[in-house]
Amino acid sequence: MNISNYIKQRQAQIETALQDSLPSGGTRPAILHEAMRYCVLNGGKRIRPVLVLAAAEPFGTPAAAALDAAVAIELFHCSTLVHDDLPCMDDDDLRRGMPTCHVKFGEANAVLTGDALMIHAFQMLAETGNTRLALELAQAAGSRGVIAGQVEDLAAEGQEPNAGLIEFIHINKTAILIRAAVRMGAIAGGAREDELENLGIFGEKIGLAFQIVDDVLDETSTEEVLGKPTGSDLKLRKMTYIAVHGMDAARARIKQLTTEAINALDMLQRETTALRSIAEYLVDREY
Amino acid sequence: MNISNYIKQRQAQIETALQDSLPSGGTRPAILHEAMRYCVLNGGKRIRPVLVLAAAEPFGTPAAAALDAAVAIELFHCSTLVHDDLPCMDDDDLRRGMPTCHVKFGEANAVLTGDALMIHAFQMLAETGNTRLALELAQAAGSRGVIAGQVEDLAAEGQEPNAGLIEFIHINKTAILIRAAVRMGAIAGGAREDELENLGIFGEKIGLAFQIVDDVLDETSTEEVLGKPTGSDLKLRKMTYIAVHGMDAARARIKQLTTEAINALDMLQRETTALRSIAEYLVDREY
């Protein structure tokens, strides 16, 4: 399998679905709908929705519910980025080289754009008619998931490195949503409970590995390679895996998590070449 | 029917359900869960959830799904208040005489508390197993509903009075969610499509009337009677029904909307004494 082509095809499918799912920029209020489109249709890598589609495929799913779930998880992810960039949070002016939402549309509209994207994600899931999809996203996204990770990440800035805390932040801020992406794809595909269990383990492990790779790249890569400024973790005094455990331990942990993720996949006894290749692709970025 | 007792009983039931629905204040991250409880368990009047329960009752519903829907709509409503109070929005320091969320817990935590409450609302609805409830809330809440109303309300500050604009703001910022409350109760109760239609009209009319009463009270009442500062619309240069149409027209419109609402109820040919009494109670505040 040429994983790079596989991902490109799925990205194109997701891009079209995202465009179709959002109200046109002229819909009243125009500024809100323009902002929603600006913050979603921005050339993102679509890692989470690609995982949704790849996790549905082993079950021979019809595309519709999986594609809706893929769109929903990306809309939710974009909503968190809009709020994370706010002046009272990470105070970022640029994302992917473009002005962030509050810089372009004002702070109040950025808060409301994030809210609208979040609600739109749950609307997409409600329209599938399957409440298990919304339940999966809500449990991963909420106060015991992504939002919990974000709260502790902000509180950790400038604090002493702490192994328990960095694990909590990485699991909740990143891994739990990647786990949800994989499980939502499998739910849309009609997976059994034991299969969901194994795919959940796969998703959490690659989610953690993905975040540690991000921490490594922030220290070792260049702005040219990453397409975003490096060293921002140090600047914001963010707690990273490297600050706590060092670079060698970080690289070893990435390898170990990838192995554990692929072991969980193998338990499935389904055709999961695409999921495995995506996992390897995600950790095999230049570091 | 003693409507005041009826409302008090339902409020008590909702209060208990809200308390039970929120994670305990000690759940990690403690500051987030404390903030969520602080912003919900604050002595609110619970108008929307009372309407959910009252709209379910004519259909002899079992309480469970209606109570979950009631909790969800109040959680969503509270999330919008937390975000509305932010410095970049209405910049309010006090709500019900207590410090607002960002004053007490910091601005970043207030953004995230609003997010968490919004997600929790959709989690409650997903747990009912009925996607129609989540669809109803999402459609009313999103970029073509409550969030649209909020965007245009902020943009209208300081602008010339405009009849079309004030109608758009009132419908979207207030009436659409009250309409959703009534419809969600009826959906949980198992109403037919034509019944939902009539109840939707009832909800929208009393929602609009309720907002115009609010505008009237902001100009005519006192802080002692309302329990909140009056004249804030003038101070913020908010566009109100009175600024556009004058006080006499406002009072006439409230009467007309109430009549239309009750006519829509009468079409139902169900036992709707409670809904009618709540409608009268909502517009019969001191003005």
C-alpha cells in the first residue's frame, strides 16, 4: 500500500465533505460563517478524520456515517484550536502562516466561532441517527477529556517537570481524541465491542506517540521543515515529555508505543494495513 | 392550578438533576469542575428546563428522557452565559450578585468552562439514545440560532435602531432556544409531527414575548425588584425593542404574542394548562 497516496485520497474526500458541511460564507451572519470556513478550510492535515475513515474500512462500512463522523471530529478539533489561540490562552497570532481567528475576526467572534464549530460537530453526529457516535465524541472532548487536558496544560506552564502531570496532559489533550477518532470510525463501520476495545488501545497508543513526536520536533526541527515556528514550547514554558524525561527516553517511548499500538491492531484479525501504515507514518516524521 | 407551586416543584426536580449530572467538584481538574458547578448551580430560574418538563407532560411521558433534555438545555444556556460575560463580549463582573466565571476562575478557565458545559449538554442528550433531541438543540444553538443572535447583538451595539435587526436578534438569541425547549419536551414525550409544529409556534411566540418583557423591565424596573442592575441595555448601547418601536408598541406586542402563543396551544387539544400558565407567568412579570 502506498500510504501517502491513500492519505491524499482520503484527505481530498474529507476536504469536500468539510466544505459541504459548513453553511456558505454568505449565510447570515456572514462574518460568523466566513470565520467558520476560514478556521476549518485552512489546509489542515486531517489526521483525525483520516483515522475515522481508515478505522471504518476493515468492517466494509457504507461511507456515509463514517464520513459524517470524520467531519464532526475535525470540526471539533478546529473549534479547540480557535479557542486555544485566544489571547487569554496561548495568545497565538499565526496558524499555518495565516492570522488566527481572533486576529482576523476579533476576539468575541473567535469565541463564538469556536462555539459554533463545536455545536456543528454535534449536529453532524445527530444527523447520523446513531447516538453512540455523539457519546464517543462528548466523552472524549469534555471536562474529563480534551478540555481537562487543556486546563491542566495551561496550569502547568512554568511549573517544575512532573511525569504524572505530563502523562495526564498528553492523554487528555491529544490521545483521547485520536482514540475517539478510531473508535468512531469502527462504530460507524459496525465493529463488535471487543474490536472497539482493541481499536481504542491502538488509538490511545498512537495518539500518545504522536504527541511525543510533536514535543521532539518542537525542539529539534526547523521552521522550514515544520511550517510553523519551533521552540514555542520552551518560549511558553510548556511542560513537555522531553523536559520531564529527556530526548533519549522520548524516542524510546515513541518506539514502544508504536509497537504496542500495532500489537493491539494484530489482535483484530481484520484487514488493517491502512491503520498500521498511518500509525507508522505519524511517528515517522522527521525527528 | 397554582402555577407558582407547579414551577417550584419542577425547579426542585431540575436542581437535583443538574447537581447529579455534573461531575463532583473534586474530579480532576478540580478547578474546571468547581467552575462548572459554580456557573450552573447558581440559583437560576430554570425557565427553559421547566418548559421542557411542562411540554412533555401532555403526552404522559416517562420522566427520564424529558429530565435529561431539561438538564441539557440548561447546561447549554449556562455555557452561553459564561461566554457572554467574558471581557471580550459583554464584560460583566457580576451575575446574580456573584462574581462571574472569569472573575472567579480566570479568563482561560472561563472559556474552557463554557466549552465543557456545552459538550456536557450534548453528552446528556446522547445518553438518552434519541438523536432527535440533540438535533433539536444543535439546530437551535448553532451558527443559525443562538450563536447567530449573539454575533449580531454584539455587532449591533451603538448602531441606529433597526426593526429587522432587532427581530433577528430576539428570535435567534432568545426565542429559538425557548422554542427548542418546548419541542424537546414534546419529542421526549412522543408528540406527533403536527403537535411539534404547534408547540414550536407556542415556544417561539412566548420566547419573543419573554425577551421584549426583559427589554421593558431593563428600562422601567428597579435593581431591588429585578435583583440585577437595570439600565444596562442603555449603558452598553444595546439595541432593544423599545429603542426601535417605543414602550407602547412593546407592551402591545407582548399581549399579541401571548395571545398567538395560547392560540397555538389550543390547537393541540391536549391538557396544556401548565404550559399556558407558564406563558402567562413569564409575561406577567412586573412591568
